[in-house]
Amino acid sequence: MHERAGEPAAESDLIDVEALVRAYYEQKPDASVPGQRVVFGTSGHRGSSLTTSFNEDHILATTQAIVEYRAAQGITGPLFIGADTHALSAPAQTTALDVLVANRVRVLADEFDDYVPTPALSHAILKWNNDPVRRAEGEADGIVITPSHNPPQDGGFKYNPPHGGPADSDATKWIAARANELIEGGLRGVLQAEPSAVETYDFRGAYVADLANVIDFGAIRRSGIRIGADPLGGASVSYWGAIRDAYELDLTVVNERVDPRWAFMTLDWDGRIRMDPSSPSAMASVLSHEGYDILTGNDADADRHGIVTPDGGLMNPNHYLAVAIEYLFAHRPGWRSDAAIGKTLVSSSMIDRVAASLGRRLWEVPVGFKWFVPGLVDGSVGFGGEESAGASFLRFDGRVWTTDKDGILLCLLAAEIRAVTGRSPSELYAELVERFGDPAYERVDAPANAAQKAALGRLDGDAIAATELAGDPITAKLSHAPGNGAAIGGVKVETADAWFAARPSGTEDVYKIYAESFNGADHLAEVQAEAKRIVDAALAS
């Protein structure tokens, strides 16, 4: 922990917005330098103009690549576009519009020139494509411009195809390769024009009006509970007031400030400004508010949630996911009786135990929300969630809501849970602990060079020679997810009461060790220590 973690940002912590935007236009990437290439991670291309990793040329080339990709896929409908409150998002949107209009793509931008949360864009794509009349005009897709909870100097650019969720690896690899090819070619082949033919769409109005089909606002209103919502200076800032007014809730937007420097934030665990609603350090100012039955936070694009209760403070994301799952599958009779519970393989095994108690199938997938998309689309997965405070679930009638993470939705669900059960989500988690045990969970990093990270990404579970983990017999050695058979990009080792997963970092010279034990913190420490020995031995063999 940084010595100033949780303290208010000082002037020296803040970015120079003018310098950041100037670098966006002036710095030119060299595609022969790995750090300056277009690279799509689990949520699009991210970087900073100051390090020549997110600049005008990147967005020109990536947008042209998306145009060519959608044409090759026969996508002829409108492209929805939206951006969050990061300083680089508005310039990137302008750049993208130049290319889209020049290529005669029908573009729909926000009607009020407002910020657009990731879930609102996903909702817009699905609303269009699920309407037979509109779909006849051609399938829609979208671009959302956001680096999510990343620091203020970062930018992000993500493509969502017609299913409304994050693009899969096949799509992102093609788009990134073509974008880098265009950069290497001096941007020849990139069309540009003044964005004068852009249509508009009311993202906020459509999203807010439809929430009644997925959240029990009547119960929240009748309960009279007090809700406090902090958008953390992000894209949901005008959405919370609209939700309050539309559904007559006792809801206060406790912070309506938008500042691309995020001067009002408290520093995260490492002393950086980061809009992570699951971090106690980043949420320190939110935690200072009193008098609310439920207090919530969202990140910059509102795809993540933070839940604060009077009795428990800021909930661990894994804890809230377990509570949300048990509540939803008991209060959504319109869902399919065989609808599964989706989780990423590094999420808490408390979810496994909840799923077993409900008699529901557990669908465990690799890291990345894109894996939940098919199940959410056809209703075979009722809930999909990941340990980093991202989730979405189905409408009351079992149809798809969003296929990208929806932090607004999960915050509203916390209010519904409190209203319907009369107990806070943290109280309900305490009951789960009494029934299933109290897991200790943590993620740590271990050093690894590029070659070691590449080897870990290819590692097969059978390459692990160990038969025990922290004194218990190993029951599974996985390199592919049990739910869909997709490669993990690392390994997961399980016992009856503990597990660890190891995955290479995409940005740092480390690999990540996720671990959990139902036998206490000391046992967790043993699991973590042995995890490093096991992985290092496998990499050395």
C-alpha cells in the first residue's frame, strides 16, 4: 500500500489535460515499437498519448480497420458510438467520426452530446437488433471509447459487434493487425471527412425507461430506503438523476462533478488516481457519506459497481456477486429453469457453493466478460459475473438485458435486495458464511520476464507435477475452463477447500496469482507460496 492511499489527490497528482490532448495529436506511433502498436486486451485497445500508445494515428487506423471488418462481416446497419469522461475520449470520438463518416457508415451518437456508459451502448445495440423492423435495415454494432477505471491519462477504444458485448479474440486480432498495417503504411487507405452526417440517439432515455423490465422499482419505492449514488466523475453522472426522477426514488447523487483530472478522487492503493469502485482506497471519499441504506459507486464507463452498506462498509466484489446470485435465482421466476450461473474461473468458490445449494449449473469461463455473451443472449445463463466487480443478468422474462458489464444495474439490484429482504447485502453474505464457510481470497503478483509469461500462457495443466497444495490433495489441474473448454491463458489448480490460478500480466513483467482458501488466512498464505513454487517449477521444466 502506498503511504498516501485513500488520501485526497494533491495538485502534484493531477494530469495536465492540455499537454495530454496536445500529445494525442502530435505524437506519432512507430508500429515497430511493441509499446506503440495497437493491442486489444480483454476490453479493447488502451494506452496514453504521453507514452505514444493512444494517439490520433491509433484511432484513425483502428476505426478504419473496424469499418473494413464490419463490411467483411456483412454488418450494414448503424454503428452506435459513445464516450466516457476521460480527457482523451472526446478527441478520440471526433477522430473516429471523421473516419466513419468518410466511409459512409451510418453513425448514431448521443442526442444530448452526453457521456455514454458502456451498458447503455450495449443496450442500444441489442434494442436495435432485437427489433425486426429495425434489424431489416441491417444489424447494428458499436464503438465505446473508454479505458474503464484506468487513470486519467489513459484512453481506451473498444468494438462491440452485433451481439452487443465485447468483440471476441478473432475479431480483435484481425482489427489490431489491420490497424497496425495501416499505421506502418503511413495511414494510406484511411478515409477522413468532416463529421457532418451524424445521426443521434437518446441512449439515456432508452436505457432508463427499459430498466423497469429488469429491476423491481416498485419494491424499492415502497420500502422508502435512502440511496446514495456516486458516479465517481464518470459517464453515469446524468443517468442517476434520470433514474431517480423516472422511478420516484429517494436517491441522492452525492457527487455530480466531472473533471478529467479527477481532482476530487482519493488515491488508490498504489498512490495513483484510479476510478475503481471496488477499491476501499479509491472509494474513501464515498465511504465518508452517512445516512444511506445503500451507497453505490461506478467507474468512468459505469461497467463496474461498488456497494456500500451501513453495517459492512464497502463489500468485496466476490461477496456481493454471491449474494446477488442467490437473490436473483430465488426472485426471477421468469428465467429458464435450467439457466446457469456464470462466473470467471478466478471468482470466489463461494459462488460454486451457492450454485450447488440452488441446484443450478455452474458455468465457469476464462477471464473476460465476452465469454458470457452467448449464454446471456439465448437465456441459458441467467447471471454472468467476474471478480473485478463486473456483471449483468437477464430481464424478468428471461430475455437478454446487456451483454457487457452493467455497473448501474448491479447497484440498483443492491437497493432491490435491501428493499425486498429487509436486510443489507452484507448481512446476507454473513448468512452465506455461516452456511458455507468463510473464504480468504487475494490476488498477488510474482515477477516474470516476457519469455516466462509467454510460457505460462501456453502451459498445460498436465505439466504440473505437484500432487498436493498446502497439505491437501490436488483435485484438478486446469488449462481450459470447465464451462466452455476455452483456454485459460494460464493454469488453475484446485483442492476441496482451496485453489489458485496463475495468469501472465498483459502490461507488466509479472504473472498474477489469484488464490482462495476456506481454511483461513494462514492457509491462504501457504497456498500462495506453494502456487509460486509450483508454477516456477512447471515453467523451468
